Amino acid sequence: KARFGQATADNRFRSAMGGMVVRSPLERAEIDHTCLDLIVVDEKSGSPLGRPYITACIDCHTRCILGMWVSFDPPSYESVAQCLRHAILPKTNLRERFPETTNEWIAHGVMRTLVVDNGLEFHSNALEKACLELRIELEYAARKSGWLKGAIERYLGSLNRSMLHRVPGTTFSNVLHKGEYASVANAGVRYSTLKQLLVKWVVDIYHQSPHPKLGKPRDEVWRENLDPLDIRYPADIDALDAAIGRAKRLRLTHKGIELFPELFYNSIELADWRRRAGNALRVEVAYSTADLASIIVHGEDGSPIRVPSTNPEYATGLTLWQHEKCRELVLHRRQEADSENLLLAKHDLREMIDLEFKKAGATRRTHKRLARFMEQHGSAQRHDAPTKRGVGPGTSATRASDPAAPAGPQSCELRVPATNAAIPRFTPVVRKQEKP
């Protein structure tokens, strides 16, 4: 310890004592990120883009993957929020988007405890707010103690070793394994193909493979240990997006709500509300920086209302980072940053990026930044959103139809079977693990 430090001493002399006992699915889940060991290429030009990031969430009892999020954006709260969204919602139209998959992705639902590490994206008011409203206990693992969330660490390692290290363009996990292999020269997997490979590997290989400790395939363990009627759901998708979204309190004017400069949102419901309340009205807003097509506004009774952008052609699939780049181009041209000029800047930037990909000599870092602009995270890109507003089996669009749902204007009410007892009053818990 005196020579090499506390972390080295802990790793060398620690003893395995059996680990955490988890008795049922969705009792405990772990979430983490990693940079994939694969260089992907552009859809059109075939130019190498770099290594995307993945955020994944795993159920500790069944070892099933609840959800994942792949992006060129560096890990942030948005990565965590979108991974949670994918983990909680049923993947109802998965087979439509990925017809090459054989099995269903049945693992989903609101977990009881979520284990995270000490990254900045996990130490955020937004995550604590989301866990409070979803009734999730947030647990922080001790620093430099990867074994305290070993399930997700092992999964991310298996993903790279078992699949990506066999794909052309892999970077391997270290320079010794890589040797003289030319990752960039051999890269040939397109970004869209990577997403298809990840989904198929999870659904048809990882979930169908027996787990060494469980002795059965993960998918089978999930089916045997959890009745679908016992899965906790948000009241609807709007309630979920309100819970995981970043929060702001903004003024409602005749133009609607200005979330960011030159980005307005309005609807008939908001216009009627403003006429009744006056121009001094300020409302609670939840939004996602991964898709600025719409926002969630907490209505007069506290229920979430989805409000679309007044410029949907521009805002659909648009990230906050992309909006900032479009606005920079408009201001650089000394134009007024109105809807028409922003839309023109968006189209111009995409054309400029297409030309940039064709140029020789551009660095991988440049290509990765360009890919970040071309990437879209709109609702059309998701494969977890049900067509109906309700998210659980047999749910309807109205919150009042569920007699077991707790009363009161909450931003997210969890659905449970009507035969179960009422949900006890929830006390938010944020815990920190200590090293043994």
C-alpha cells in the first residue's frame, strides 16, 4: 500500500465473499459506458468515422440486457437517460426494424435499484430527479471498485471480445493484441450495420446462451422468474420522457416556449392555457438534448403534455449540439437566425460534411466530429417506442383507468397490476457503497 497505493493493494489482496444476492428480475440493475473496440465507416463514402460509445444496462438477476444506447456523443447524462428509456420501454416493434433477428427482446421494465459509478454524468441532479420520479433507488459504487458492479463490466468486456474483436476494423482491447493489424485500413462496418449487429448479438446470441452460474439461457431465466404483469411501467411515454428529461422553468408567451435561442414550441393546449392565465405564466418543461422535435410541459393538473416544435422540419431528429453548430453558421453569415435560415444552414452543413468525407487527409478525429453532426436520434430512429400512448400490456392512454396507480399530479406514475396492493409511499434513496 505504501509503495503502490490503496487501489493496487485492494486489487491484490481482496477476497471474493460470494457477492450481492439478487432474488428477482428488476430488483437490481447496473449501467455503464465504454468505447467500442471497432472503427465504423460512413454510410455513403465509406470513410472511417472512429469508435462510437455504448451505454448499456443489465439486470443483475437474469443477466439480461435491459437496454442500450449507441452514439458518437461522449458519455453524458443524455446517454444515461436514453439507455434508461430503452431499458424501461417494451421493444414492441423490434422485429419490424431488425427483421434479421429471430427472438424477441423481452427484458424491460422499471428496476428497483440502479447501480452506477462515479462518472460526472451519474452525479447529476437530472439523474437523481429521474430516479426519484421513477421510484428507483440510486446506488453509487465506491471509487476504483469495478467488482461492485461486475455484471455490466463483464458484459461490456464480453461484447468487445466475443463479437467486435472478430469484425473487420476492430481495434482490439490493447496494443499487444492489436499487433500490426491495420484497423483503419480494414474498417468496413457501417454505423447502421453496427447497430443491427449489436441488437442481433444481444437478442439471438447473448440472451440465448447459458450463463455459467445460472445454468440456463438468460432469456429462459427471465421468463421463468418474472410474470409480465408484475413489470412496473410508467403511466405512458410522455410521463417517462418527463421523468428522464432535463428540467427548466420557462415563460409561456404568444410565440410559445423558447427552449433555446430560435427554438420555439407551441400547441393549442398551451395557447388556451396562456389566454386563461395571462402573459406572466411560467411553466415546468422537460426536454431531451438528443431530440429537439418536442418537449414535455407539465399541465395545469400536473399531467405531462407533449408540445411539438413550431419548426418541425428543422427540429426533428436534431440534437442540441447540432442546433448550436447550425446557429453558429447562420451568425457567421451575418444572417438573422430565423427558422428559414436555420433550416438552410442545416442542409448546407450536411452537404459540406458529405464533401469533407470525400477529401483525403482528414483525421479520424475530424471524421468523428462530422459523424456526430450527421447522426440522428429522432423518434424514427428508436426501436422501443410503442405505437400507443400506454406502455404496458393492455394499458390505455388515460392514467385514470388504472385503479392501482397512485393519486395526485405526479410527473410519472408507475403502473402495477390492479390485483396487487397499492404502492407504498416512496422515499427517495441515494446510497454510496463502501469498499469491504
